[in-house]
Amino acid sequence: MASSDLVISPVSNKADRKAFVELPWAIYANDPAWVPPLKGEAHDLITPGKNPFFEHAEAQFFLARRDGQVTGRISAHFDRLALEMPVEQGMGPGTGNFGLFEATDEEDAHALIAAAEEWLRGKGMTRVLGPISLSIWEEPGLLVHGHDHPPTVMMGHNSPAYEAWIESAGYTPAKKLNCYEINIKKGFSPLVQRIVESGEKNPRIRIRHVNKKDFDKEAAIILNILNDAWGKNWGFVPITDSEIAFTGKKLRPIVYEDLIRIAEVDGEPVAFMMTLPDLNEAIKPLNGSLLPFGWAKLLLWLRKPQVRTMRVPLMGVVQKLQSSRMASQLAFMMIELIRRDAVAKYGATRGEMGWILEDNQGMVAITKAIDAFTNKSYQIYEKGL
């Protein structure tokens, strides 16, 4: 596929994969908000055999070139688990995705998107949902609000120009995901404090730390709660045991027992909250490489991180409790207990919760109760093929 001197070609060898991974360094060279990912992790993400997403998904990666210089990239992919989901939950039969999208101008953007659509059409897809990079559990959506400050750990960042380019390629908004910022140095309102205190006096409720020595067992408990709690959410795709293991291995260095809580009612695990210190604060100066001294710097930081920001990427309450007062009480208790430790032990001053679906009324109500405000928004788009 060519337009003037523009050539779109599939990634087909080691040099292409290296170019695919390293393109963002050129795109964001002058963007102070961009956080360079660790290149090893970026390679693992797109490598079958490394990323267990490929156990139930298929992908093709494309590069845009002008005069031999790489000027854009995109993934076209579909997830067989997503194809099995009900249509009313956002995914479903015929739904493929594009992701890992970068481009230097609108012509490149449109050509890359067209190549992704053509590949998806050839695989029998009838609809595109994107950008999703690669799994819905990794980096869903295009950043459309909040470009002026760096993303926290495991959150995406992109050029503000992409919004217009994707929309001019015929895409319309499907769902917005918001991230909420909280001042965690100050305590929450008297009402929230009373709810927390009431829960602390309730002998049926136990909020406990995870036990890192029993990591696999704790991960399985969280996975069971997660798949139940999120099972009816828009965009939900079941997360597999091997994906949990892959993510767990990646996150294990930044898992701290007092920042991840499991709530039990009458001895049964029914809710959890995962909080991560913002690793991006430590890796941004490394510029994507752990060599020659990045390893030492990162290990020193990991020993006892002192961070500005804590991120809550995941929390959930089992469905049977979701419409009860107990659900919000457990949420407030976990938020407050982790807040205390985040401030006292890690020096944190701000928290981020996200992503949260814009129409998730329960979670939006909780963010309002703790005086959180939207600081970033990510848009997922759709288009019929």
C-alpha cells in the first residue's frame, strides 16, 4: 500500500520489531510528559511466547515508512475470548481491535488504520474497537484529556493530534474511561470516616494485607473476585491464569503487602483493592534502558520507594454485594486504610484511581465522596467494517 512516498508494510523480522518498539522515542522526543517504557517489556508485549495474550489472540503489526524512515506504527488484532462475549458488553462476535498506534501526520495515520482494517476484514471481523493496546487489561483507549502531565504506572500517553486523526478516519466514540486524582494527604469527609469506623467495629468484616510469601494463592483469590466483580462491565474479557501469572511476575517488584488489601465478610473474600507506587517516577530518567546503571538505581528505589503518587488500577466487590451498603463500606475502608499507609510509609501526597468507566455509577459515586476529580480521560472508538 503506497501513497506518494508513504509505504505501509507488515512487521516481518527482528529489525522491524526493533523499529516498532523504538518509534515512540522519535515521536515524543520533545514531549516532557512522555515516560519511556522499559524496552525489554515493550518487546515482550508484542512477542508471542512471551505475552500470554497471544494464547487466545492473533495480531499483525504494521510500520509506516517514508524514504526508508519509520514514521508510524499500528497493531491489528483480535481476541478470541472477546469474540465470545455478549455484544451488549462492548465486545462480541466480529469485533477486532487496533492499538499501539503512533503516527507523525494524518496521512500516515489514515494509511496505518486502513491497513489494520484490511487485515481485520480478512480475518472475518465486521467492527473495530480501538485503540486497545493490546488487551483490554493493558492500555485501553486514546488519551483525550490530561496530556499536560505524565501518566502513572501502566497508563498510556499519546499525542493530542491523534483524536482528530482517528475521528477523521470514520471512528466515533464508543466509551470513555476516566482517571481520578485524589489529595491523599488530607483525610476524607466526616461521613466517610464514620462509615469506615463503623466497619472497623463490625466483627463480620476483616480487611487484611496480602501475603507476598503466598503470592500465587493471593493472586488466585484476587482473580476470582475480579472476574466475578467485573463480569458484567462494558468491555470485560475474562483474564486467564497465565495472564495473571505474567502480570504478577511483572508487578511483583512493586507489590507491597500493605498497599493491596483483601476484604473478607464472615471469612469469605469478597472485595480487593490493588494500589501500586508510581514506578514511572523511577523509570522516566532511565530512558527505556536498565543499562549500564539503571538496574542499580531501580533496585535501590524498589527497596523502599518514596513516591509522590499511588495508583489504584484495580478494585472490585463481588456481584452479590454490589447493590448493598456493604459494598461501598468495604470500598471506603480499603481506600482509607491504604491511604494511611501510603502517606505514612511511602511519602505519597496524591492518588490516582483508574480507569473507571464514565457510566460506572457506583465507582463514580465513591470518587465524589472522597473529593476526587477527573485528571485524565481515555476514549475508545468504534467503526463498522
